Amino acid sequence: MSRDERAAWFLNRWARPSDSQEATLQRITRRSAVTAVYNWTSLGPNNVGGRATALAVSAQHPDTVFLGTAGGGVWRTEDAGLTWQPWSDELASLSVGALALHSDGSLYLATGEANLNLDSYPGCGIFRSSGGPTWASVVDEVDGPQTLPNRIGALALDPLVPGRIFAGSATIVDEDLSGLHIGRAGDNGIVIWDLVDGFAFEGAADPSDVAGPYRCHSIVCHPARTDVVYAAVHLRGWRSGIYRSLDGGQTWTHLETGLPSGEKFGRTSLAIGHRPADGAQPAVTVLWAYAGHTREGVLGVFRSDDDGDTWQSNGGTHFANETSANYDNCIAVAPDNPEFVICGGRDLHRTRDGGRTWQQITEFDAPEADPHFAPGGHHALVLAANGRVYDANEGGCGVSDDHGDTWTQRHAGLATSMFFKVDVAGAEGGIVAGSVHHEGVVLHRQEDPPQHFDHQRHDEGGWMLMDPEDPEHLVSTSPGGEVYRHTREEGWKRITPAGLEAKDKEDLWMPIVAMDGSPGRKNPRPLLLGTTRLWKSNDDGETWRAVSPVLDSSPVSAIHFSAQDRVVYAGTERGGFFRSDDGGNTWGENLAGIDLPYRYITRIAAHPESSAHVLVAVGPSPDPGQAHVYLSLDAGHTWRATGEGLPDAPHNCVVFHEDTPYVATDFGVYRGAWTGESYTWTDISGDLPQAFVMDLVVHAESRTLTAATYGRGLFRHRIGSQSDPSAEWQAWAQADLAAAEATPPAPPPAP
């Protein structure tokens, strides 16, 4: 399945690009109000990385590295990636677009991933750290976050003009602010920012008359010529390409000699190599560009030896198999040799001779133990002075100690996995499985080291579930409609329904599968699969039969088996709501009426004691202020909004523990309290990092709530305990949870 289909799934379910400025303000306000009364403990994984987006390496201490991630914030290592520590958990946004390390040791962080995909979440400005994991905004609070765009993917600190910063951003929708901003230091560390608006109408009478936002993907400052700056921009038509300023960014010239026509330029990364004069040899400066084509693929690798006046193409047909240069695109030059360059997208490529010859130096489809393996998709590179190469990729951080000849993936302690789904089993909740973007299914067993997860199946990542009485019995799906089952005896087996037709797979990226996990149910437990209709299996997926017609022509997005009877509910991406009263064998008509908006249903939960008492979480609304959780007390016939205390943000999951519901949102976790007619909600995120919470699982025996985040791994909270007495609870699988648990409060009255 393509990245476009994944993007559409995120757009409908979670992402809110059209009102990201409002979402940013909410995130900042909410984070400032959070207290650490409610404690959450990280469960890792510490050996399964997530997408990394940015790198900054100390020139004086090349073992000290800062890594920016798509949804897990900034991480720091002092031993070249052998161990990592979180460095930005207190920030209101953990979506990192760019990092820049100043010569004085301060670190600049630009939030908001700018990788042009709808799971690239927006941020909330630029921050500076002066030596520890504490941050100060460099944006004037009077002006607010709108001073800067929400997806900043390029930062350049001018090495010759103190206090001058260049920031480049890439918008996903035209309503967002985007482009090249120039900052100059003001009072109290605040930076005053101005948008460069002269690109789109260079030479026109009024260059400030900008026709919408543009993208600025890369910026480099000349290391030896004051006020000389280069930028790669994507405008409309032939004006796209590489620009140069000779006056610190006030005016810009389109560099064209030797380069393809601008309308072919997609995302482009720049790097500059400079070797000062040494007495016998003059100074050498080489400017490099790795350019994506607007139609995907690589437009070319280009070099200039005269500060950008003229360019030469390098690489020939070597990059013909690179297919995603507008998503993963990076280039870096050795600090002591302008002819030594590494660049890449899906894989990495190296030249030692200034581009005359190139060699592919990673293989995304090699076995993980292969010294040439690196996860496909590379977003940032740094070539350190000692010959070491750091690589921010889809699986975390890769490191080469031999100029790129061999590679290891170093993510010990780097808890940045991007989870879609999680499930929990075992008497004490010590068995945890989940589906992870780009990594597939991972599993932690009771006897494993804390925070260590084993890969069970590699793929893009999909839906998954675990048999509550047999943790070796898992079912998972893959994008496009594939279904797999794992058992102790057989391992993994494909169990995709043989009767799937084209109409079942239309617009289907994440097939939803559900198992009847009700107490007392015997194996094989009934399974339900959602495509654009519902499929049922009574023999553990060996055979399937369609048990519904096409529901509303959109994929099924949620399925829920009630706990005490045979009622089953299903929701769709279009907002349809359907009920079966006979265990999923037959289905009624769409129950979604005027009081349940036609918005993506992300999850359904029925009260454990009454299947007629139902909560649904719904996806984003184009209109701010709309509710995201709805309640029915009559099995879906009528609905009411129940959102008091909840944020105006995507709501990804709702679950019950006894009488109490919990909701997972892009802004944290909330607990519901019954008022006699509806629910009011309390933020219980506490010290949970500001990650996007995709899934929640209640484990009744241990009274724990496990949260799966998209970028910060897994976390666990003790239900009924605010001040968790076991802050050192890292060996959680072996802990005696019952003995350590605080006495829970009395449950609210039954609805």
C-alpha cells in the first residue's frame, strides 16, 4: 500500500492540518496546566526505534549526539548511541522537525515534522536549551505561535553573524503558514522573525504580494563568506529550485545555470563542504544538492564549485531506484573533505571522489544482522570529524564507525516506537504485544528483560489483538486487507479471507479485526474482520464468511463485542453505526442519525454491565468546538454528546474499566465520571509525555491502564492510584502489583 493511502487514513482519523494553529494553542495551554499527580511508567520498548527526523552532533565531543524524532521529542546520548535519555518530555510538542547546535553548546529545537505526510504532526514553535533538558521559547509570547509555521524542517544558525537564525518549513495544506523565516536576536533571548516573501515574484514590482505559502526544505550558510546563504524552495512552477542571497536573506537570486528547469524540482537538501586554505593550497568550497523530482524519484545530485554560479550533475543513473525523495531526503559532507559525500532517501549512497563514482552503502531489505542493513527511509545525516556517520532513519539512529562501510542501529533506551495498537495479557499484565509503524508486531513476554520486545512479524504495521487466555495466540492485519494468525504450534500463518473482492479493499489501509474476548468464551473464539463489510470466522480464521453487505461504502473502523450478551457493534470511517444482536451473524441498518455526526468512528465501548450503554469516539471535525465522544443509553438508537472536560482534538480510543470510561486523545488520557445523565472528564495524563495516545488497554486483574503512543512507546498507569508508590517500577512484569497498589476509591454509581 502506498504512503498516500496511509496519509488519507491519518487525515480522516487523527490529523488536523487545517486548524493546527488552534490545536497548537490548546496543546500549550493543556501542558502548562498538567500536574504530575497521576504517575505513568514507561514500558519501552527500548530496543525498537521509531522514526527519527533530525540530528545535531557536538563538534568537540562527537560521541555527544542529539536525536530528534517524529513523535517522541529530543533524545541525548554521550556514548555515540549506545544509551539514550529523553531530553524534551516536558515540552508541549514532541514532534521534531529540525535541530541545530550552537558553538556555545546551546541546542535549538524546531517543532513540527516537515516530511510531507499526514502522520507528520504539527509543532508549536522553536525552543532553546542551554545545557540541560529544560527549554525556553525563542518566540515572543505576545505574538504567539503564529509567528512561525507549525512544521519547521530546517534550521541554520549563521556562523558569522551572531544571533541570526534561518528557519525553513513545509506546509501540508495551503491554509498553514510556511516558507523561509529569518530571525534576529532580541531582548531576553527572544528572536524577532520575518517571513521571506520575495521568492515567488522575483523581479516583480511588488515582491511582497505572495500568492500563498511555499515550502523551504533546506538552508545552509556559507562558512567563510558573511551574509551568503542558500535555500532550497518549492514554489509554483518554474520558480522552484535553489536560491542564493548575498545580503543575509534580504534579496535572493534563482540559481539556474547547469540545473534542470525549476518545475521539476521537488524536495531538495543542501550541504556545503569547506576546506580552509592551508598555505600551500587555496580554500575549497563545494556546494551540494540532492534533489527530488516533483513526480517522486531523484531529479539528480548536483555540485557547484563557484558558490552556486554554475552546477554540474553527478550520479548518472545510479539513483534510478530511489523512489521517495520527497519524503526521505538528506545529504551531508565530511567536515574535512568536500569531496566525501553521503546522501539518500530509501537507502544511503556515498561518493569519495566528488561525485565521479557512487556506491550504495545500506540495504533496507537486508537481514537486521547484516552490517549493511539500515531501515528504509533516511531523514538526516551528520558526518563527524572522527569518521563516524550518524543517520536518522525510520527505525531510529544508525551509526557507522568506518565512514559508512558497515552499520549498526543504536536505540538502547530510545523509547520512540510509533504504536497503532496494543494488547495485554498474563495474570499480572506482564505480557504485552503491539503493532508498530514500520516495525510490524512486537511482543514482550513475562520472562523478558524489562522494556525489551521481540519482533514477531515485520511489515508496515497494522491492527492486532491477543487472546486474553493464550498470549501466544495473536491475530494481526496488514495494510490492504491481509490477515495473519500466530499460535504456539504453527507460528505465523496467513488467514486472509479467500472471498475478498475489489470492493472490500476500496480505500482500505488498516483492516480492523476483533476477537470475542468475553469471559467464559471457549476457543476458538469468534473473530470479526472489517473491510467495507464484515466477515466472521468461527474456526480461528481458517474459513470466513461475509456476514453483512457493504455497509456504507467506507471501511469498517471499529468493532466491539459486548461483555455480557451477544450484541456486537461496528463503526465506519464515514460515521456509520451498525449493530448485531446475534454475535455478529447478521447486521441491522445504519443507526447513525442526526444526533451522531457522520465523522470517522475511531472506537466503540459498551458498559461491562449493559450493552445498551455505549460510548463512541469520533475523529476530527472541520468545525472547531464539536464533541468527540457520544453516548447512547438505548443501544445506538439515540445519542448525546458527552464531552465536558475533553479537548477539541482527535480522540483515538475509548475503553471501560468497571463503571469508569477512559479516553485516549492526541492531547493525553482522560477519565470519565458518571453524573446520572452523562459523563464529565478529568485529565489524568499527569507525567505522561505530551505524545499522541493512539490506544488504551485495561488489564482488570492488575488494575492497570496501558497507553500506546505514536512516537513515545508504551506507558502504564495504576487505576485507582494517584501518587504511585512504585516510581522505580521498571521491572513491572515481575512486580507484585496487588501489594503495591493504593486502595482504589469507591466506584461511582452504576449508570
